[in-house]
Amino acid sequence: MTFRPLLLAAGLALSATAAAAFDVEAMSAAERDAFRAEIRAYLLDNPEVIMEAVQVLEQRDAQAQAANDQTLVQVNAEALFDDGFSWVGGNPEGDVTVVEFLDYRCGYCRKAQPELEELVESDGNIRLIIKEFPILGPDSLTSSRFAIAVKQVAGDEAYASVHDALMALNGEVSEPALRRLASTLGLDADAIIARMESDEVTQVIAETRALGQRMQISGTPTFIMGDQMLRGYAPLEAMRQMIDAAREG
């Protein structure tokens, strides 16, 4: 018996009807062994079939992930776009909102920063929201507490300056280093340091962490652009394409 035509019809699902009619369980043990051998021989002769199948699976997974992400954005829209405590920059009346979940100690967040700034500045119609999402250890948490405290004590403009400085800060994030940073920027270091461990700062971090969990975010940077998510770093042109897609709806 020759099994190659049967393999092509049933195993590769070239015909739904033929696949439905094909019953491996109805075969004898010898027929099943021969069939398995034929499958192996076919795949060894045509390994590209495996790659094609993997590509189809990856495409389906990506489509399912995108649909799931879109649902997550819709369900959590208020917390993402209007939580009342996250820093908002760019054009407050922009037609597309970009949200970034970041960690100051994340190398890819640092890599993305100048490209994100270029995206916002060159576009002119993007509303940018920063979510403090410290996940890389104590220095990350200290940095975020400091940034949030600056916003609460000194306002949005001071936060923007501190955000940029923390992105460039190397070495241990110690209290003396943060005091020097605050003083360099003309801020009240004592008031900011005192605020860092306050309930108000802790609540911001807790609410953002809870949001991140609901959004199934496990790494930084993570971006929301319109109603789509970008999990990880992407170059400037890729972000521009996502913005264009968001505008097209």
C-alpha cells in the first residue's frame, strides 16, 4: 500500500472532507506504523512544510494576542488614559494617546526614550502618558518613588526634568545621589525625600502595578498606542506605523 497520497490529503488537510473521513484508529498496527514512517519520510524530504506550519501558527498567535490586547485596552481604558495621577505630556489634546509603562533601570526603556521623544515632537498631535512601573529591583522602586514624589511636591514640569535625569542616571540610586539631583534641578530635596515613602506615593505605585497585572504586562517598556499594545522596544519607524494605524482606526 502507498500512503503518500493519503498523507497529503489527510495529514496536510488539503481537503476538509478527506481529513474528516480519514480515521487513523481504523488502521491496523502495521498500517499505522507504515503511515508514521511515511509522515517522517515526507517531512524529511520537505522540511519547509514544518516552517510553513510554524509561520501560520505564529501568525495566528499574533492575531489572537492583538485581539486580546485590544480587549484589555478597552476594559482598562479609564485607568490607562485618565487615572488622575500619571504624568501627561506631548499634546494634551492629541488625537492619539501613547502610554508607556517604564522602569528607569531598564536598558530598552533608555534606548526607546530618544526615539519616543522624537515621535512625540515630530508628530505634534500625540498625548503621552508615563506609567511608573518599577519591576527590576530596589533601585527601580527607589527611582519611581523619587519621580512620583517630585511630581506631587513640585509639579509636572519638575517631573519631566527628573524623568529625563533618572533615565540617564548610572550607578546606585542612593539618597545622596537623589539629593544632588534634586538640588541640581533647583528642587526642595528635603520635601521630596520625605514624600517618597508616603502613602500617596505608595498608592500610585500599587495602582499602576495592579493595572499592569490586569494588562498582562510582564516587561518594560510596554506601550499602548491607541487601542493596540507594543510589548517591548521598537524603532521609531515601527512606532510611527502604529500611530498611523491608530489614526486609521
